Amino acid sequence: MLNWAERRQLVKIANLYYIDGWTQQEISKKVGISRPVISKLLQRAKDEGVVDVYIKDESQHTVELEKQIESRYSLREVVVVPTLGFSAEMTRKAVGQGAAQYLSQTLDRSIRKFGIAWGHTLAQVVKEYPFERRENIKIVPLFGGMGIKKVEIHANQLAYELAKKMNGSCSYLYAPAILETEELKERLSAMEDISAILEEGKNVEVALIGMGSPYKNSTLTEIGYLKEEDIQKLRKAGAVGDIGSRFFDQDGFPIEGDLNERIIGLPLQDLKRIPHVIAVVEGNYKAEALEAALKGEYLHTLIIDEQTALTLLR
């Protein structure tokens, strides 16, 4: 229990430090106590409840969400972008800006091979990415996607655009995402130009991926890769989401069946071997898919909108 004199001393020192903005060295000279003792007294002021430090900023809420998700899913880092009250279009733009800023500021300059998946969210990230100089980096498409529909969101196009932004180079994977038969997929995958890029994809140092649901706002359905019979098969197999175009169940395991065997792109087991996988996810309807991917331990870093973060924690 503090006596009056001790409490007064703590209040006086705390006022000088927190209210008046004095340094510990300046307080030390004024009150005649060494700087290390001042430091201990400031800590004691917190311990005794004399000082209650709090952060007054709208970002504090999202930072708390980040800490909770990092802890629950053992992630390296989480970035929650404030988006409550935003329209779907505004949310995608905000998350794209947040992800682009994060990548530009944190991506190590020593990175030589950077893999990218495809989709609307990643296209927004690339659009928002600033022009900079990373001459030694090579962008590698991780999934097929050649076709005439939605070319602007295909992995090849995103690899090309991001390489331009970074002043680097890129590879091209000239193959569709999903083939009609497993035999055709095997034949194409064995072609020298395609197999070389698929091998490159397995050996990237960082991978940037998105996430989708086969049942709502599905780009694969929109493009025409997924037919109604495929969707029924996915339901029967228990699929809840996909990364690139690789489908997984509620526990994060790749689904059984021929659909995953007809896909040209990085297998989920190889995704796990990449040193740093960054997922950019926006859209509350993707929360179930995201939770499954986290159970499957495919991600190291997550960049997400606020509403989806709240749904994930519930």
C-alpha cells in the first residue's frame, strides 16, 4: 500500500512524463533521482493504477483484431483494413491499397522469385501497387488461366503488370486453369515450357494468393470454368473454398475427386512448402473458406477487411 508521500511522488513524475512530455533524463535532473529509478517509478505508477495508458485512435480497434487473429491461428502477421460501412467496391479498393502498401514497405529487397495467383482482389492489389525499382525480382504465375474472359485478372496478366510496377521480369504460364480431362492436363503439364514454369512456381520465396468460394460470387463460374455439374460435385465432396483454383474442405484438406486433378497450377501441398505465403482476402462470404485455409495452415500473413475479420473471430 502506497503512503501519501509515495503516491504524490508517482503522480508528480507521471505528470511530468505523460502530460508535460518531459524526458526521463529531464525529470531526473529536476527531482534529483537517477534516470533508471525514474524508469522504475513510471512502471510502478502503472502497476499501482496511478497511470492508465490507453491509445486513442480509430486504428486501435483493428490492431486488437489483428492480435486476436494472429494468436488464434499462429500467424506471422495480420493486417486488418478498416472498412465498416463500406460498399463491396470500396472494401476491395481499401484492401487492395492496404495490401499494396504492406508489400511495398515490408517485402525484402533480397527476394528474387515472387509467385502470384489470380482473381479480382489480387488485381486490385497490383493496380494499387506503386512504381519502384526491384530489378532483380521475377514474378511467377502460380496457376493457369489463359482464355478470352476476364484476362485482366489472370495470373499471367497480374505477373506482367506487377513486374512492370517493380521494374522486374516475369514468367508466363500458357495454360488454362481447369482442363476438360485429367489426361489432357497431364499432357499439357508435361510440355517443356509449361513444366518449367510449374517448377518455378514451387520454388518461389514469397507467394501472394487470394481466396474464393465456389458457391457465391465465384469468378471460376463467371468465367465459365465451373459448370453446374462441377458445383454439385464440389458440394458432394465438401468443398468450402479454393486458393487459385485448388479446392479444399472445411478442415483445409484438398478435396477428393477429378476436379482438383484437372487443374494446372501449384498444388496445395506445394503451397505449404513456400517460405512466406501472403493471403489477401476481402468479402464476408469468404470467411468459411478462410477459416478452413487457416486450419490447413497454408498462410503465414493475412491481409483482410474488418467485417470479415470480425466474422472469422466469431
